[in-house]
Amino acid sequence: MKKPNYLKLVLVILTIGGVLSCGAPEKKEMKLYTIQQFMDIVQINGGSFSADDSKVMINSRETGIFNAITIDIKTGQQTPLTASSDNAILGLSYFPGDDRIVYTSDQGGDEINHLFVRNQDGSVIDLIQDSTAKAQFAGWSYNKKLMYYASNSRDKKFFDLYNVQVPTGENKVYPSTLLYKNDKGLNPDVISNDDRYIALSESITTNNSNMYLLDTQTGKTQLLSKHDGDVQYSPQYFSLDGKKLFYTTDEGSEFTYLASYNIATGEKTKVEEAPWDVMFANISRNGKYRYVAINNDARTEIKMYDESAGGKQISIPGLPEGDITGVNISDSEKIMSFYVSSSKSPSNLFVYNFETQEVKQLTNTMSKEIDPNDLVAGEVVRFKSFDGMEVPCLLYKPKGITEGEKVPALLWIHGGPGGQTRLNYSASLQFLVNHGYAVLAVNNRGSSGYGKTFFAADDRKHGNEDLRDCVESKKLLANLGYIDTEKIGIYGGSYGGYMVMAALAFTPEEFKVGVNLFGVTNWIRTLKSIPPWWESNRKALYTELGNPFSEDSVALYAKSPLFHANKITKPFIVLQGSNDPRVLQVESDEIVAAAKKNSVPVEYVIFPDEGHGFVKKENNIKASEEVLKFLEKYLKGVEPVEQQ
């Protein structure tokens, strides 16, 4: 059973050692592109092999909205499987024995995802009858007779685990059976091949968790992670014989590593570690291959091992350079699919044949109108912050800068708060760089991927020490020599949007403008309005950020920009989805109104058909166009600033 990473879904809300390159300025004449051209890439994700290994199903936004498509591995021909024109559809898996598929979709970004079965005749069945319930696909049993999914239909606060007997033929009814009743916030993660054991995880804080083992034969649940202090545990997979549970942990270490737990003896053994976090690990169906993903300085490094050859590491020749993600090995263990991306190239799907050692690219997602040589690669850089802590960043330098020229700059702040900006393609970022803005993506303290000390360094200090990191990063920009230090703005989404508004309210003279995408401005309201399905992580969030129902509300008030909007003096733009269940539209409504009351220039763009993060291509295009117009006017100063 695939592991649904609940904590990551909660914490990583948005998704968007170094030596400074201070050499001679480049003098290349730059071609300017439109955001339409940058976004004319085909955004893709996912990957599930058909039962006969002839096809792989992925999700594509070629039509402007995500839909499931299938690709013939031999010919490369793409065939649509769904045709939604309003709500995004994400294909999750082929059925084990035929071409039925499982997919998920919500309504306008409300995050009430249901699971659907698309039969081979095109008919569709919603597995979740409760319109208010969420569901998450959890994989297939090893014998391929059961489908697992988690849902909060019984209790909106917790996700129970269900199984569905996989019917043969075009059945119209898929009755489910409750397998695990979750009434304590212990989330089911992985199941042993014989269906006897279920590994459970419990989020205590964002830095501390527990791991349990449920024996379905005896009904007993055993704590496997007795520990002192803050330690993380995350179940990954069981051994084929069900005798060992493999998991990641940072017990006794700064970084997470892969370990195993012997169910019979209780012995714990370290399996693999790196000077970075091991993000996840898995094995192929029959145990021939094992792979681990390592978060190596803002890019994913995959290590593959042939267990049938004594664990010998496999090298795959001919791979393009970049971030490798989405690894999936077919049940036959003959082929593997994966994605490769970089800051200059959007994700492309590849397959690797273990028998012939052939690497084949199945997609070409870059816009034909974009010259890849006009794109800018992100460079990992670091600076010492106010207290000496080293802070990593990704620097994007515009091309074509002439001798003595100074360009405006933007700090790019990720969401989370425990997110990480990585070396991946971003159309909106490349668009801004192409139009003459240097971008410094700051992975401020509290970001994931740099060890548990760095990750915990902003706890209860949000809007203070992490913001000070952002202010300190301006010194790095000043030392580059080509930055106009009077024209530095700050840009961020979700928690990054909070950082934008915190910067404008609490350090009002540090940044000339702000770009806020659905950012928190009132922590008391946001933490009180946490969706019910986050219940198992509510305590963790309250521990990190503060409990709005306690005396913590005083500190939360103090760090909420809304209550200090009278200090804001610099222009900003806000972009918000009306259906956002995490940062409610009222957050943005109120900060815009409060700032306008002070005669601060504010622009406000609302998308009535979006949630937390914009999924529709036309909305993303409009968002980037509005941001550029705002920056040209208020940061670059291309036209006189009009006072409101």
C-alpha cells in the first residue's frame, strides 16, 4: 500500500554550500517572452503502469485543466482518459488486471477530494457517497484483490482505512469495508503484503512524531518509537515477508535516514544515511529493486539498488541532468518511470528498461517558442544571517546585464511554513527574470531539507527570526554588484504571503513592494478555522505556531499583519482564490481594506473558481500578468506611480 503523507499535505501548503557568481556581466541581447509562452509548457505529473506494461497513465494540463491521459510506451501516442473542463482531475492508478482507473477530483479547489472509478466503458462511479467527506487513495493489496483508501466520512476529524473487494468486469457498485477505525489521530501509512500489519504514524509536533504497529489478527496496537526529545518517524514499507518494517527517522541524527524494525525481536537497524535528509524509500513488487530519495541541497537525488545482486547500486546511463522524482517500478520489475526537471526545464517523463538498459523520453513539455538558452538556471548560494546561522538560497540572475547596470530584485519566499524552494521549473519565476528582475529564493530558517535544527529554528518565532533572515538576505544581494538596492521587493504565497505582509507591516522600510498570494494575515482566525480533516495535525500546528484558544492568542495577535496594517506604507498586490479552505478570502479582504484606509496603493485580484493555489492555466496567466504590471509600475518604475 502506498503511504499517504498527511503531514506533508498539511505543512507544505504551497508549492512553488554555494559560491556566489560575481564574474563579468553577461552581454547577451535578451528576447522577452510573454507569460503565455512560459506557461505553454505542458505541466504533467503522476505515473501508473497498465497491467500489461504497455501504457503509463499520467496527468496533463495541456487543455488548461488537469486531466488523466495514457501514453503508449512503444509509440509515445497520448490518449485522453478524462475530459474535464472545470475541475482538475488527477489519475491515480490503473486497476491491477485491466484498464479501469482510479482518479481524484474536488470542486473548484475546495479540497473535498473524492475517489472515482472510471470503467472501461467510460462510466464513472464515485466511491464516496458523503458529499462533505474527503478520500485519499492508499493503493492495492499485494494479492491485487483489494483496493485501499482512507476517508473521513465517519468522522470529519480523522481518516479511517477502508478496503474494497476489487470486482471483475464493469461493476457499478463498489461496497467498502472498514478496516481500521481511526479515533485517536493515528494515520494508517503502509500495510504488509499479507494484510496482517498496518503501520501507523502520529504527529505530536512538526518536529516530533510516533510510529505504531497494528496487528489485525490480535487487534493490538504497539508503540514502536519510544523516545525522548524531538524525533521524527515515518513508515515507508514492509519487507516482502512482513517480518520487518522500514521507516525513516532522525533519531540520534541531524538528518533523517532509512532504518528497519524487526517485528519479532524489536531490533532496530540503520539501513542507509546521507549528509542530507532521506525523503522516502521503497522496494519493487518482488523485492528485486530498492530505491531511496535524498534531498540533496534543494534537488532530489535517487539511489537505486539491485537487491538480487547483493544490494549493488545501479547507475542509469544517459540521464539528463536535473531533479529526479516520481519513481515508479512496474509490477513485472521490467520497466521504471520517472520525471526529470530542472530550473531551466519543466518535468518530462522517462521510462527505463532494466533488461535492455534503454532510457526513453516520453514527453517534451517545453514550449516550442522558448529558446532554452534564454532561461536562467538557479544557483545555490548561502549567507550568514543576523545570528551567524547559515541560510541557503537559490539565485536567479537576469541575462543581458550590461557593465554598471543595476536591476531590481525580488525575494521569493516559499509556503509551509516548513516548505523549501527547490531547483525546479517555475514559469512565473522565469517570466520575472526574463523581464529583468533578479530573484533570490530564500530558504529561511524553518525550511525543510537542511536538518532538524534548521527546521525547528523558527518555532514560535514566525514573523520575527525567519523575517530577519529575509531582511539579512538583502546584504547578499547588495554584494552582487548588479542589484539596485533601492528596488528590492518581496514575493510569496500562503505562508510566504504571510511573510510578505509581515515584512510590510513589521519592517515597513525594508522592501519597496510586496506580492502576496493568498497569505495569512490574521493567525488567530486562520488557526481557529483549520479544516476538520487536519485534526490529527492540529496539536502539531498549535505547538509550532501557537494555540489561538489559549494565552498564545496574545503572541498570535502581535505577529498578525492585519492588526498592524496602519504601519504599512509600501504598495502591494494580493491574489486570492474564493474557495480557499486554508486561507479564507476574508483574510485578504480585510488586509486590503485596512491598507487602503491608510491610502496605501493596493491591487487586489480574486479568482472565484480557485482554492489554495491556482490550478487553471488561464488564471495562472492572469495572475502573473497582473503581478508584472504591478512590479513594472511600483518597483521598476517604468511609469509614474499613481496615488490612490
